Amino acid sequence: MTPDITLYDLAGADESLRFSPHCWKTHMALAHKGLSAKTVPWRFTEKEAIDFSGQKLVPVLVHGEHVVSDSWRIACYLEDTFPERRSLFNGAGGRAVSLFANAWADTTLVPVLARLLLPAIHGLIHEKDKDYFRASREKRFGRLEDLPAGYDEQIGALRAALLPLRHTLARQPFLSGEQHGYADYAVFGMFMWARCTSTLELLEADDPVYAWREQLLDAFDGLARRAPAVAG
């Protein structure tokens, strides 16, 4: 029997556009475990809709009486609650390495990608979210209109930041080894953030990261590749 799971998931003005990197980590983790979830579209200013979770951000996963927020905590919950299903981590060592991959993606890739993606995202979100989004992001990154002037430099910075990932994938197909696991999804979520919201070419076709991304787009019967994205 399939468990009854609900996932609160960030959406754009078009509710089919689901672009949060952290929610994408959870989508991939659920698919890895062979689990499906009812998704509830959520927008930045709908804080009251997830008050029950005790915080203000998505993803939020509801499974029976259990409410879990934060993509990393959700991954650990899925692993520990459904141990009979395919492992996300393949042991304590894999969980520890996945935690590092998650932290590296959040602290290294998010700031670089944000400077590339925020102007496009502002155009894709619901009208009621625009003022909040602009005010909160401009405190950290400056005026949205000024960011495109630095795109070439930022794409170069992104490709430089990917060097550890590139070196690893030149030696093995996935961060998790021969098969993809949560360490991969923690980083791949960042690329789905970009794919869903922007037409910028972030990777060269001969980059090992490009081949890795293509494999994950095709994983789980093309779950990520089929996801709505902005038209190129």
C-alpha cells in the first residue's frame, strides 16, 4: 500500500512551475524511494498555509501525524521511516557524505546561481509575491535589474565553483558512486532551479557535470526532464 504523503512545494504564477532547488531534492528523494506524494502548490507570501510546520519555508512533508520541514531532514525521515525501500545513503558513511554535499550545494552554489536566476524568477512568480521577493532578495544581492550585467562573470564563477564536482564525475558516474543517491540529488536540485526558471547555458557540453545532469534528468522515467520549465 502506498503511504499517504503530502508535499508543500514552491510554485510560480503558473502553479505547474515548481522551481525550488530544495523541493527538487525532495522530489528526487521520494522517487528514489519509490514513493509518490500529493503536492500542494505554495507561494512565498502564503506563510499561514504552513504555520502548522512551525516555520515559514518549503518543502514541508506531511505523512500521517508526522510533519517534517527542510529537505535534509525530510531525506533522513524518508530513509529512517522506509528502510525496506532503496536506500538514499547506503549506510552511515553515505549519509555523512550526503550531508556534506548538501551543505556544499547550499553554501557554494546557491549564492552564485541566485545572481543568475533572480531576475527571471521575479518575472515568473505570482503578482502577490513580487514585492516580498524583490525586497528580501535585493537586501542580499542588490537591485534585480543590475544583475544581468554580470552574467558572463557569474557563469564563469559557477563553472569554477563546480571544479570539485567535475573532478569527481570525471572518475565515477555519480557523487554516490556507480548509482545515484541523495548526494547527487542535493546538488542536482540546484540545476533544476536553473532549468525551470532560465534559458541561460550554464554548462559546456563536454563538461562531465553536463553528462551527469543529463542522466539525472532522465532518471525515474524522466521525472525531472518532464517538469515544466521556461521556454528556450
